[in-house]
Amino acid sequence: MSDLFDARTGVYYDSVALMQVSARVKRTTGISDALIGMGTPLNLDLMRAAGFDVSGDVGPGDLVIAVRGDGEQALAAARTELEAAFDELARAARASEGPGGQDQPPLTVESAADRHGANLAVVSVAGEYAGIEALAALDAGCSVLLFSDNVDVATEVELKRIAGERDLLLMGPDCGTAMIGGVGLGFANTVPPGPFGIVAASGTGSQQVATLLAAAGTGVSHLLGTGGRDLGAEVGGASAAQAMRALAADARTERIIVVSKPADTAVVGRLEALAADLGVPVSWAVLGPDSPDLTAGVEAALEAAGHEAVEWPVWGKAAQCTPDGPLVGLFVGGTLADEAMLIASRSLGPIASNIPLPGAPQIGGSNLPAGRHAIVDFGDDSMTEGRAHPMIDPSLRLAAIREQGENAGVLLLDLVLGHGAHPSPGAELAAAISDARSAAAARGRELPVLVSLIGTTDDPQDLEATAAALVNAGAQVFASNSQAVRQALALVDGARAGAGTGSSADTQGWAQDPGPDRPAEHRMPDGASTGEEPLRGLLGSELIAVNCGVGLFAQSLRDQAIEVAEVSWQPPSADPAEIFAIMADPRRLTANALALERMLGAGAELIGLRPARECLGLRDHEFLHSGPPLRWENASGPMRGALAGAVVFEGLAESLAEAEAGLAAGTFTTAPCHSRDAVGPMAGVVSPSMWMFELRDPVSGNRAYCSLNEGLGKVLRYGANGPEVLDRLRWMRDVLGPVLARAVESHGPIDTKSYVSQMLQSGDEGHNRNRTATLLFLRDLMPDLLGLQWPAEQLAEVCRFLGANDYFALNLVMPTCKLAMAAAKDIPGSSLIVTMARNGTEFGVQTAGAGPTWFTGPAQVADGLYLGSYGPEDANPDIGDSAITETAGIGGLAMAAAPAVVRLVGGDVAFAVETTRRMYEITAGEHPVHQIPMLEFRGVPSGIDVVAVLRTGVLPQINTGMAGRVAGVGQVGAGLVTPPWECFTEAASELARATGERDRTAASAG
């Protein structure tokens, strides 16, 4: 083997960059070891331990290169690789374009709404998650178009209750259509502005009404959808009532039409009573056995408004044949299917369907019974689970149409145009119709096809061209769905040949003939007022939208010149029912705001130093450690090494073996530092005679404690416990602690919170870079140190120790952060994290709302760079209480303040910025004092939210040192790590359980 040893004076690279270079050179063929670093005592000791001959006058200002290889050829290759690495570092520095990093796309509805000032959210994610996003939108102050289906009724009722309390409108679930001030949402047609406001518990039904109004030469002020179940008994018309009041207060709305699929009569009755007090005329187009016709409802509303009778458009010629087979309806619109069944059942009897009317046969999906009249709604929840709505993806229906060429006697279809729908549906539908008719012709019969075409001449799909394509395929096309149905019935039953091609005036029902109990219109005396503008002024404001789900809806809004922010959404990483339960807790928003306020407002002052037996009440046999509670048999190597070393240090055992035996037997007891309001880096071991920094929050009076930092290399906190480690601990006990205690006493309280702010301004992030705070501490304390009546050689030794240990102030920063998080504890209903800590075996978190309970998962091994010849197999899983820095918003969360840290994993400045920007997506706010210059002095992301972590799939970023897996080894590297998911899923389960228990208790008390 051959060695290369070189020292270069006047050359400096930071330690992380040099760790990268070492790793790169070590990968060179024939190279067995490579240690490249500045000539610090630690690095030189590592080189000596590896067998290199460290000679000459080498100091911390020198770049030292130590490489071992198979021979000179291997060393020459290593030199080439070394110089190439240094050249790349230089080029990167020269080519740096500043902060870099792309703007982080919003990962939650709240984030998108906050950035853009949105007042409306369109949610179209899968039904099991839709309640979460809709509630998030309401939390963000947005009304919601909830397009998603497969949302349970209980969730709908809860969402509408919350929306009503906040003067917001929840349109949905399963709300396909709305229009606000001429802007179409979801599936919406381009309809002229006009005096009619529409309240619709029906998507395609409302589109039918709106397009017929347009065909009649009038228009719509707003169309407010409610979701198809809103007028059912369980929901009780909650959104419909809100929408009616809002339209009545709207200056552009002169008349209201209420549209619905079959509804609960009691609910409709309550809405009628409401209508009597609104001050605007209200017409009804609510489908039911006695009112089966939406077109008749429109005609009645037009007549009441003084319009002349309208002849609705029809394209193509009526079929001249006698059908050979049943009536088969294949619809994409549920309300249009309902209307068809209500009309057809009057003459044909019960119609089989996947959404049957009461008393009619139920069929599964599109499995049509041979030879029987049947109607299928391809937009029903059961047929859209896991796939797009058929107005977007018509493939299932197109296949069914082609199959019906061999079965149907008359084929009844709908086609709905407008924003959000398939961009060119006519050609595909025409092709399917042509294929079905050809299949029928092959069997020697003609297949009449009738299509209700719902659209306007201004829709993007071109109404006239679409109608022409369908006619050319052999269909007859109607603007009125009810007319199409009646024409189909005329073909099925020749005796009714004149029943369906003209006006709908033959239809009976509320829309035209209200009868004694159902007036078609209700009026208030002139001059009545509904008060302030409802729905937070939504109907009179410029729309700014958030889209969460189907991108087609966002593009549709952009096509209408509406500002829209898209959420980069993914399914949550926990049970959606648990997340919804936590979010629906009425305490949560206020509780989180209070926790954040207390955290950001907390102060921190160093008020003294005392031995742990005094300030923590530790008895001789008691020891503290980092992380959540830990049993000896589960302790990792570095934790065992540190605890055993501390027992020997205290003089309670003669040897490490004796100490380990006592720890195993329970002679010496252990507890987490956090259980005594303390924190400790890495193993975090505290023994009774160790000196502790004592900090106080002047706002709350809370106190926090931390041991003194030993420096780097072989130290107790990394599990090292050799003679040099114990000797240093004794010196810290006998000299360093007493000297600092006297100096702090002389100086008076020191504001350590200000240290954190200044660190962030100076390139430190507070966890792995603490140089600024260490120098500030030295600056503040130096006059007091020099003024002590103390042996000069000991004072000099203390000053040298502090000056050579850039990490010394970490042990001041940690309790500073601990005080911030302690202020946020014990706030019922809060989902914010107040503790993150690791013990080398488990990672644990605590929340503000769950008291002292720990939620744990297996600690992970950091991804980073290694010292000397160490590698991943030598590293212990993550360990230490120092993640309290990230809990408080600095450290890895504020990586953009110290981009050099990202070189731990080969990152760059852009990676640092992107990481911090991503952390804002999982936090409740920003710190008003701790700011990041590179982000235009934006406050650090503060208040990690369990719910946000699980919803976004983003874990808090932690940067950390790595301890050797074997006791006594010490530090082996540094890197980046995240908590395990189990911590957050367990926390969510407990928060949801506590919320459910509270609700049950409240219900019992009520």
C-alpha cells in the first residue's frame, strides 16, 4: 500500500464540501482510504488513527490530504479525481446564480388560498379524501364547489354546518355545475347574463334549465349548485337555503328558479316557506311523480316573467319505423336520467335502472336486462369510483351504446356540452351511434336514436357542429330532454305519436300548476331587505380560485380569464376519516393559533448554570437521556456507551462493564431529558454532577436546561467513554462549569433568543452550524470571564475551549427552542408538534393537544457523508434531542439560511431553498423575528402540524450528526434525516380518538 499526504497552506473549503471530496476520491479504483479536511485536531487525530504519518507544522488553516491506495498508479488517479473535485467546487462558486430554487407549488388548499387570496375552491379529488380538502377550503375562508362524489352523508352534513356558521357556501358533494357572475365552474355552459338566479340540487338538470333560458333569449345571473342530496331529509336543504338567501340579496338577480332531482317533500316545504320571505319571485322545477318535467318548469318561469312561449330547437328528422325492442336510455346526467324515468314510467310502468325510482327494479351498473325497458346513469357514484366522470371520459358509455345495437328498440341518450366537459364529444358519440345502428341494420331492423343535447351556441364544443354530427350519424337531436323522451315514447307506443314533439304544456306538476299547497311563486312586499351581502360577498366579487383535483377544471377557469392556483395534491398518508375528525374539531383552528402565538412570543434568557442535582433534582442513581422513554435492553450502542460512561464518571462504578451491569439490573434509573424540562444533544446523557445551562422564558416563567457541549470527536454524547472522554467531563465539572456559572452571574441574564435571530442572518441554521451564536456568547461573556478572580491558566483554558468549539452554543440554542415549544404545550384540540426527539432506537413526537404522550416509530439512519473510512454500516440510527431546533422552525427547516449544510447529501443552494420552501407547507405560520435573508427575510416556518404533514406527504427535514453504531466509537459522519411516518399516524389516531371521545361526552351531556 502507498500513502499520499499533503498539506496546502492558505486554501480553505468548508468541512461539508471536503467530506464530499473525500467520499469522491475514496471511490477511485485502488483507493482504500481518503481523509481530506482542514488541519483541525480532530481531523489530524483521525488521520493518525488511520495510520497516516502526520508530520510537520500543520494547523487548522491548512488543507490536509491523506490518501491510501494500492500503488502509485492508484494515487495518481486519486490526485486527478481530487483536482477535478476542487475545480468543480470553484466552478460552482463562480457560476452561482444566487438563491436558486423554483417556487414551491402549494401542497394544500390553505396554502394556495393564502398565497393568492382566493375566495373559491374547486375540489374534485376521490370521495374518501374530498371532505378533508373541502374542510380545508372552508378553514381558508373559501366557498367550495365540491365536485367529488362518493362522499358520505354525515360528512356532507358536517361540512354544510361548518360552512353555514362561517357564511360560506358548500356546493356539493357531487355538484357538477355552478356559475358565479358568468364564470362557469365544473361542468358549466356559456350562458348569457340575465335576471334568473338558479339554485340547483342537480348538475345536468341545472344545465338543462340554464341552456333553455339561453335558448329563450334570456340569461342567468348566478347558478349555485348544492349537490344532489341537499334537498333530501338528512341534509335538509342547508345549502339551498343559503343559496336562495344569497341570490335574493344579489342586485343582478330578479327571479329564482329552484331545480332538483326528486326531493324530500318536507324539505321542499321548508324552502317554500323561506321563499315567501325573500322578496323575489321563486319558481320551482323540482322533479317528482307529479312534476316530471324540467322543461315545463322553465316554461312556467318564463311565462311568469312575461316571456312569450318558446319552441325549443330540434335537429334532424323523426324516425319512421316501428321499434323492435325496449326503450334503453344511456345517460351521463343523473337528473336527466331521473326525468326520463319519471316521464317514461307513466306509460311504460316501472323502469329498471341503476338509480331506480321507488318500486322499480335495481340493476347493477350497465348490466341491462334483455328485452326490458331500462335507463342507466353512467355518472352515478357506483360507476365513477376510481375513474373520471363520463362527461370527461365517455368510454364506458360508448361501449354500452355499441352493445345496444343488438338489443334496444329505441336508444335514448344525452350529451352535455360546456366548460369542463370533453373538448370534442360529438365525434366519438356519433361514431358509437353509427356503429350501434349498423349492428341493428345487420339484424334487419332500424334503431331510432334520440339525443338530448344540452348546450349553447357559445359553448367551446360548437353546438351546431355537434348537432350536425349526431344527425349525420342517424340521430334526432333535441334541446329539451323531456321532448326527446316523449318522442322516444311516441316511437315505442304509436298510440302516443303526437305526445312529444311540441310544447311541454301537457305536463302536470308544481312547475306549472302549483295547486293549493304548492304556489309556483312567492313574493315579499316591496322594499324588504335581507341585510348585509351574504357569502362574504362572493357573488359580487372577482373570483380567485383554488383547484384541487382534476386539472381540466383549472384549465376551464383559465380559459374564462380567472386566476386559479392549482394544488399539487396527493392522498394523505393516514386514515382520511381520522384526519377529517381532527380537522372538524371546532377547537382546532383556535387552539393551533393560540399554540403558534405562544410559541412565537416566548422568550429565552440564560440566567445561570447549576449542577443537575440542584436544578433538576437528580439523585445519585438517576440519569437522563435523549428522546422518548427507553428500556436498557432496547438501547443502542452509543446510548449504552454514554450511559455507562456517565455512571463511571459519577464514581458509581469502577468499570464500564460494572456500569452496564448496574444499568441492566435497574440499579441506575433513566428517564428522558424532556421529562425534566431538559434537552441533550445526541445521547443527551445527564448525570447529577454535570453542569446545566438554566434558561427562563420571561413571558411564561417556564425554565429549560441543557448540559454543556463537549466539542467534537470522541465525546460522551456520541457514545465514546474512554479515559480522554471522562477526563474532559471531569474538567468540565471542576473548571468549565464553575467558571461559566460565575461569569454568567456577573453578567446577568443573556437573551439567547436574539442569538437565534442573528445566527440566521449570518449563515447558521441553529442545528449543525452554530458559529455565530458561539462567538456572540464569547463576546457577551468575555469581559466577565476576564474579570473573575480565578487562576489565569484556567480562564485561558476555558477561553481556548470555547473558541475552538463552534458547536458550543448548540447547547444554548436547544433550550431556547425548548422554551418556545414549552409555551405551546397542553392546548386541547391543537395538532401542532411541540417535541421531536430521538434516542437512537426510536423517534418520538409530542403534540400540543395530547399532553405528555409520546408517539414513536423506528429511528432512521441519516443520509449523508462519513468521516474517514466509516460508512453506512457503521452509523447508528438517529439520536438526540437536538431536533427541538427543527420543532421550533430552525435547523433543517431553515436550511435556506445556511445552504452549506446541504452539502451533507450532495445538495446545492437551490436544494436548500426548495427544502425550506417545502417546510412552509407543513407549518402553521412564520416567525416574526427569526428570518431568512435568502428568502427576502421571510420568517422561518413555524408550528409543524400533524395534519399538514399527513396531508402533504412532507416530513420535517432534520440535519444531524451520526454516531457510531458501536459504543465508544464516537461520531462517524453527518447528514439529513426525517422522522418515521409512524410518529405522525399514531399522533393522528390519538387526536382523532380524543376528539371522538369529547364529542360523545358532549352528546351524552346534551
